[in-house]
Amino acid sequence: MTLEDKNDPMKGSDNTLAAEYVVGVLSMADRRKVAARMRRDDVFVKLVETWEAKLSPLADSYLEVEPPATVKLAIDRILYDGNHSATMQPESLWQRLTFWRGLTSVAFALLIAVIAVPLATHRPPEIGIQLMALLAPKGSDVSYLAYYDPRTRQLSLSHLSGERNAGLDFELWAIEGQEMPISLGVIPPGNRVRVRLDSKIGSHLSKGGILAISTEPAGGSPTGQATGPVVAAGDLHQI
Amino acid sequence: MMHHDITKLIVRTSMKDRAAFDELYRHTSAKLFGVCLRILKDRGEAEEALQEVFIKIWSKADRCAVSELSPISWLVAIARNHAIDRLRARAKLPVDIADALEIFDPEPGPEAKLVAIGERGRIYGCLDELEKVKGDAVRSAYLDGETYAELATRYAVPLNTMRTWLRRSLIRLKECLER
């Protein structure tokens, strides 16, 4: 411990942590801890809100910039396109996915213009085929955006909406052609999570197919195949 | 648009009223896009973030009612926190720093200078009571979501010094605002 640490009047207090979270200086790991705490500690939430309120006039310095119209269109597709599946009868995982393939491709065509193009322009073309999928809600409010980089074999998932129920996990599945779904594992909680895939599954994904999320008992499906309802799904697209 | 109007739109959005959500988007998307753009300094990523922010707003609108924040501050807090989370999580994408610096003036914008006259402007008076460099550090931590490490590099001070500076500055700021 340094001299400065000893003299630090706010070191270690909840008040400091709340202030640091709001001002935005914490690392990703610390921000995640704070976010987890805010889900279960209302007193701490009040501290954070006090700081948000105190510092909020600083936000007046953010200049207004009109976003392109494609953003709102993409939001509407994500929020409203998944509604149709709510009335569907229970079917096999595979049947449901075949039906959804058509629904999500429309949403995705638009989304790809918004997200994939700017993303792709940041990367040199020679690094292999990257894939994206919008996992749109299926009779739920769960949605994720998935991005797969074959170079690192990392699948990045951005959590867009919907929470898992207590004691349950979200499990991610890849489906290609008429084959049985392959589990890509339980999705860790968090706004942005990464899953590293083994090379066999990685090359499998590169052929395209569908990603789907099912609700499973904590720790994942006990059978190796989806046992719970599919809550989100979408086609993989090359970008 | 007045605060209570935004509140009404958020309440109606929490009841999944699409028309209210559309209107809320019309009135607040430019501000929230400005937040995402300044923090992420990348147009494509800011558009993606804004999209995610409004999906969060749609699904979490009911929580605004229990928050003590003003509705616009609640919306800005969602956008700021989401953009900062993305900033921390993202792989290092090449960003043209020169372009970014040109677009994002570190001084308060004209709007802020105007607002500084009123009650909300007290925070600027309190920041001015701090040593200039420390006031600037608080401001840019807040507006750009910089980490302690980034601030320490920029101000060429050890990490612990920056941490102590910022924590003390926040305490003094709080005392000044509560005076």
C-alpha cells in the first residue's frame, strides 16, 4: 500500500465505489461486480443514483447528434418482429427453427447494413469470414447479437434484452442443415460475453446455419440436447 | 420537451405502447446518440450501442418509475453505462485518434455554458473550485468514460496519484454541491 492510499479518505467505501462507477473510471471486471451488486442491494442502488443525480448536469455537454434512420428501423425489427411466434404450438426445436429462419432473415438484412458494414470496414479483408447473427426473441423478450471471428475462434455475444429466471441458464446451440443441434455451452451472464469455440465447432459454424438459445436447468442441458423452450434464434450471416 | 412529458412517455413505454416509444425515440435519440458517439468515438459502434440502449429502455422502462433520477438523467445514465461497458469490453479496433480529437472538444459545449447560468450549472462552479487539472480529469472521466489508467497516462502521473486525485475531487465536489 502506498502512502497515498493510506491518506485516501474515500478508499474502500461504498460511497467511493458508487462515485467511481458513475464517473466511469472502473475496469470492466469492477463494473461487472458493481452491476451484480446493484441487482441485489437496494441501498447501494440509492448511492449510485445519488451520484448519477449529482453529476448529471455534466451530461449537458454531450452534443445532440441525429442518428441515421436505419437505427430506429433496426430497433423496430428487433422489438416487434419476434411477436408472431408467441402463438405457435409447441413443436420440435428443429421445426421451430426452420419456421423462424424466414422471419429473422428480413430483420437481419437491415441490421447488417447498420452494424456489419461499419464493423467490417475496421478489419482487413484477409482474415477470414466473420459471421454475425441476430438472435431475435421467440415468444420471450430475450435477444442477443452474436459475432464470430474465425481468426480467434471467439464468439462474442451482446446481451440486448431479457433476463434468465432464477435457477435457470441460457444455453447456446448451433444448427447446420438437418443435423442435430450442437451445444456451444451455457451463456455466462453479462452485457458482453465471449465464448471460445474449439476448432471443430469453429469450422462447422463457418458453413453458416442457425444459432439458437434455449432455457435450461442451471449448468446447462442434462441430456446434451435442448430440453427447455427456445427463447431466441437467428441465422448466421457472413460479413 | 418538459421532464413530465418525458416521464409520461417512459411510463407509456413501460406498458409497451409503441407510439409512446416512437415519440420518446424522436425526442431523446439525438442526445443519447451524442453520448454513445462521444464515449465510443466510432460511428458504427455508436449506432450499434444506441440500438441496444433503446432496446434496454423498452424492456426496462418500468424501472424508471422507482428511480429517483429525472427521466432524462435516467435515460442518459442507461446510455452512458452501456457505452462505457462496450468501451471496456471491445477489442482494440483502430480508431483515428486525430479525427476523434477534432470532433470532440474537451471544453463544455455551448449548451453547457448556457445551462451553467442556472441551478444545474452549480456543478461547474464547484469544478472550478478544484485545481484546473483535477476538475478537467473529473469532467473527462465522466464525459469520455476514461479509466484511471488512461487518465494517469494522459496527465502523466502515477496510477495511485490519479486514483487519489479523483477520489478527493469527487468528495470535494459532493461537499460543494451539498453546501
